[in-house]
Amino acid sequence: MKWKLASAKYRKDIARALTAATPAMMAEARGRPDDASIRRALVRWGYNTKQRTSPPDDVAEVLGWVARNSVPISALAEAATARRMLVLATGLVDGKNAAASTARRNRTILANAMDYALELGLLDTNPIRAIKWAAPKVSSQVDRRSVVNPGQARALLEAVRAQQPSGPRLIAFFAVMYYAGLRPEEAINLAADNVILPPPDRTDDEDWGELHIRSATPDAGSEWTDDGSPRERRQLKHRAEGDSRIVPTHPELTRLLREHLDRFSTAADGRLFGGVRGGELPTITYRRAWIKARQTALSAAEQASPLARRPYDLRHACLSTWLNGGVYPTQVAEWAGHSVDVLLRIYAKCVVGQDELAKRRISEALRQD
């Protein structure tokens, strides 16, 4: 029911949530396959609409066992069974608590599935929505320790440049995340005609360009996309189809983009960043480059810390720099593709120096003439 309109990543999320919940509905019986085989069969075939009809023979055998040894959905009328299913869906395989965001998402997916069962007349009430459940407390704020300063960012970019053969063509890829706040899936989908640069004879104060961000290609896996490609072309996150945003390019980014355009040809589809042998830039390629850059540019203590652990942390550093530089939150939110309230909630711990400014303003307000 969800497959057609769901993104590839959300299709995978649904499969994982339902796979986690399914053991609560399985009776103990002889010949039970091992747990890893059951999970693999359910995630990749049983709960994958695209692949369900043609599983390999060994997988078909596992799915057949699960079908024969699952209790009817009416068993969820018992509160204990429903609660066990919810506990499994919102936890990890080893019994530990899942991340708060995962638990919330899986609970929602499970409740939606039971709503659909209700719609089909298989249940009289939704047992998941009837269970009292305390959502895990979670901080959505960016960890300030993950945010690099400008010197660290430049050192990391130069460490990327030094890597052969892919480094020289990746430095601008990472730079658009640090200087323009792009998400990795937005950077990968950046096309040459999205880059608007001024003439090269401008001074530093004038050498600002623009990036026109129109779509993204998140990496979901070929099993979950309609066309079988690893990435799915989607509208911008939290935006309607056709929406776009414009982000300025700092002069340092402008120079790096000019250098990239002068040295490397664009992909056949016009995208700016591709693999060394052509084609799409593989996720594993830029992740490996980033891991190596951290090992080269950061101290042992910094490598062991959360500092720039993921390429995505460059986006966090960019937005934190803009906010600390005094750019109005409304403008930062527009450039970043956030709402203002989400922006301030996420980056609250990364804005430094505001407490001292606030104290001075309070003192000025209370000053006696």
C-alpha cells in the first residue's frame, strides 16, 4: 500500500521495522531457521514489494517456514502480544534500546501497519495505538564537539586533495558542504548549470557566486529504487516537488569550483562530481577519502573524538559558522533548507558568545542614567 509513493529510503525503513516486529508473531516450532536468515529473508524479500515474488530458493524456504508458523493477526487482541511486538520493533536485536529516532519511527510504522489491518477488517481496534508508550527522550541538537573550525576544515580539505587518484576531484565536493551547507545527497546531484560563478577577475570581496539547488539523490540501494539504481532522484528534503533554493558561494568556494570546472569534465548527465572512471560518484569512494583525510589532518585525540566524523558534519560546521558570524537565522534557514525553529533547535549548542552579548544588553537596559 505504501510502496508506490514512498521514497526508497522509507521503503527500507518500513521493511526493517516490520522485520523487527515479526518474531513476536512467530510460534516456536521445529525446523526454525536461524534468526539472521529470517531477518535477511524478511527485509530483502518478504517486506520488499519489488522482490517478493522472486526470492532465491533458500530464501523462499525460510519465508515459507515463517508463513506456516506465524500466528493470526487476531492474536494482537491480547495486550501482551501487542506489547511484545512493539518492544521488539523499537529495540535492537540484542535487546538493547534503539536510538530514539529509530524507536519513534518504527513505532509509527507499526501503528500505520495496524491502521491498514483495521482498514482491511482484520482487526477491530489498533493494538499499537492502545498501548501506553513513552517515547525515548532525544536531543536533536548538533554535538558541538563534531564541528570543525575554519583551520581544521581547510586542513581536512587539503588532506583530501593530496589523495590520488580521486582526491583532486573530491575537494570541491567536500567544499560545497563546508562553505555552502549542502547535504551529501545534494552535493552529489549538483550539476554544472546549477553553479553560477562571477567572472574570474573579481576581487575577493566581489568573488561570490551562487549554487541553485533543485534536487537530491540519496543513497538507498538498488533493491529499493524503482529503476534499480543505487540512488533515487528526489525533491529537496522537506520540500515540495519542484521547489529549489539558492545558496551563496564564499570566494574560497568560488575558486575551488572554478578549479574543478577547469580540470575535470562533467558527467554525461551534467553532474559536477563523478567517479574517477566516469559515472556516478560512489558513496564508498568519498567516505574512504574522508576517513583517510581525518587520519592525516587530525591528531590522535581529535580522531578519537566526534570531530568531523562524517562528511555531513561539514554541513553542521557551515551552518554554525553562519550563525556565529551574525547572519540572521531566517537567512541561514533559507540557505540551509530548514525552518527557523528547527534550525535554532538543532544548532542551539553550536552558537557561542551569545550569552555574553545578552548580558551586556541586559546591563545596558537596566543602566541608571
